[in-house]
Amino acid sequence: MTSAWDGSLIDWSPQPTNTTTNAVTSTEGSQAGVCGSGYMKWNVTGIVQAWAGGAANHGLVLRAASETATANYRVFTSSDETIEFNSPPKLAITYTTPPTLGALSVSPSAGSQTSSLTPSLKAQLNDADGGVLTGEFQVEHDPAVPAQGTGLIWSGSATGVQAGTTGSVTIPASTLTDGWKVRWRARAYDGTTYSAWSGWQSLAVDATAPPRLPLPAPPTPPVCGRPRAPRSPPGPRPAPTPASPSRTWSGTWPPP
């Protein structure tokens, strides 16, 4: 349906506007001579996905392939009928929550640089629905350094990763070259839906060990004469010499 309608006023004519976009046909039959043999099913995934994407939901049109044939007809109950058949129409929706990515990292690494030609790329894979996920990884040349190459270098997957944990892949030997600047990204997959790709992560490959520098020569000790002998620990101080007693004279001076 492409326009609004009122169930209490609708009639054969005029009918609400409608379209055949994403229309589907069912060829299920019913038991001969028996009414109420069960539900018929139509896969209206395309229509419902359009609704989920923002298209207006005015309902569905149920129409016979030929509206002039009278030998082959079916009876359908409405949502208001709850007495004779009590089988109102149903819309069953199966959906999944798209997975997401958490932290990204490289091992070994120091910032955006790795000292290995076979580093491990890691990504946390999350899914509100739980379950087991797959992490997909891509490595390509850094567009800022076209002289080293362009485009995809390698891709790989980490399978059987429990939701909420980290998926890891190791770049195989002979894939990277020392001195390259590359970039990588990741995404998660739950078997039905992919997450968005992460942003590109820069990575510089520097696997050459720095040169070993010679040890410096020991410093020449200064020549300042004979070294001073260590001072011995202080001993007890000698007792002070008592002062001579003073004498008092009387009479003439000097004394006899």
C-alpha cells in the first residue's frame, strides 16, 4: 500500500493506491473441499526491509493472481475475525543486531610502528545477540607512499571468536617488507550481518635492529699526588688536664 486507508470505510472501489514493487506470489494450495486448512506464507522481506529503512508502512495488498477466475479461490480471515476460524493474519520478523568492533591493536608495536615482519592484528568483536563471530582484516599499501605499491596487500579472517572477545590474525611471512608504511582495518561478521569497517589504522614496519654502539672507554683518574689515607674513626677524647689551684697572696709583692 502506498497511501493511508481507513478499515471501517474501505471497499472494493475505490481501493487504496498500491505498487507491485517487491511483490511476491505464493502457489500454496489448500485441501480440496476443506476450509481453514492452515496459513499460507509469503516472503515479504523486501517490503519489510524497505519499511525498516524509512519507507511509509501502510500495510499490504492481498490479491489473487487472477481476479476473474472463480474455480480457484481462497478465503482469508481478517484481524477482526476471532470466532469461526480465529486465525488472524500474522507478520513474523526474524532480525539480528549487527555486530560492532571494539579496541584495535597490533602486536608487537610501539605506537603505530612494529618491529616484526609478521605482526598480529587484533580486534575486539562485539554482538548484543551473543554467539560466535568472525573478524575480517585487510592490509593495504599506504596511499601516501605510492612508490612502495598500491592497493590490497593481504586479507585474512579470525573465525570462531566468542562475542565480546578479541579476534587475532598474523600476517604471513614474506608479505611485508622492512621499511614499508601500510594501513589496515577490520570488521565483524555474525553469519548474517557485517559491522561497518573500522577506520584505517596506520602501521610502519621497522624490523631492522639498531646498530650496537661501542662501549665508552673508562675515564682516566685524575693525578693529584698520593691519595689521602682514609681517616680512622674517632676514638675517645683524653680527659682534660685539671687546672692548677689558684693561690692568694697577702703582704708585699713579690712574695719572699
